[in-house]
Amino acid sequence: MTGHLQDFFGDDFEDTLDSLKSVPGAFGNILITAVRQLRPVDVIAFATVLLGWAFFAYGLVAGNSIGLLLLSLMPTALWLAAGIAAGIIFHVGGIGYRSLGYWESYVLILTFSCLGVLALRLALNPHDRRIHRAAPHDL
């Protein structure tokens, strides 16, 4: 089993394990930062997503047409599309387009997709795109 994982992750299998161990802390930092940046427009947009889910559930029970059911999921699709766009903007703007060759990039983009409009609003704000890089470590 370890051999298959080694093939998937490449030569830096140990580094990948260390990255996976740090995911809960990194994800927590992203969520805390997102909550600090909440604005009324973000709350209204997410309320629209929840309202769309309620209409979808009602439509399933009431036997509405497929078109109405898909229309009720439109706010969710727009929310996720905004988050994916923000994730790509943050990732490519902060690290560079070459980083899209790594699977970790897509995990981060999917994380941003859950933040939806909030992430897109922050990604498009030029003051929030400053990247603070740590000094290189001498090994």
C-alpha cells in the first residue's frame, strides 16, 4: 500500500505526510480569517443559498418539475463558482500558475469554494492580496 502512495505523491512522500498533518491548523486559520471578514452582503448571499436549498427540498416533496429544482440550486452553483474563482485567483496570484500542477493546489481551491462570495470579494480586493513570505531556512 505504501508503494502505491509513494507512486502517487512522488519523491516527497514524507513532505506530503507533514503537509497532511498540518491541514487542520491551516484550515482553521482560513476559517477564522474568513469569519473576521464577514460583511452583510456575504450573509445575504449565503442566506440565498440556504433559501435555494429549502425550495429544492420543498420541490422534491411537492413533485415540482426538474427545471424548477435546478433553478433552486442556482444560488449554490453561483456560490461555489465564486469560491472556485477566488481560490484560483488567490493561488495563482500568491504562488504562481506552475503550482497548479500539484494536487495540494486543488485542495486549497476546493476549500475556498466553500467560502463562496466571501472568498471572491477578498480575492478581488487589491489590499488583501499581499503575500508575506517567511525567510528561507538554512538546512
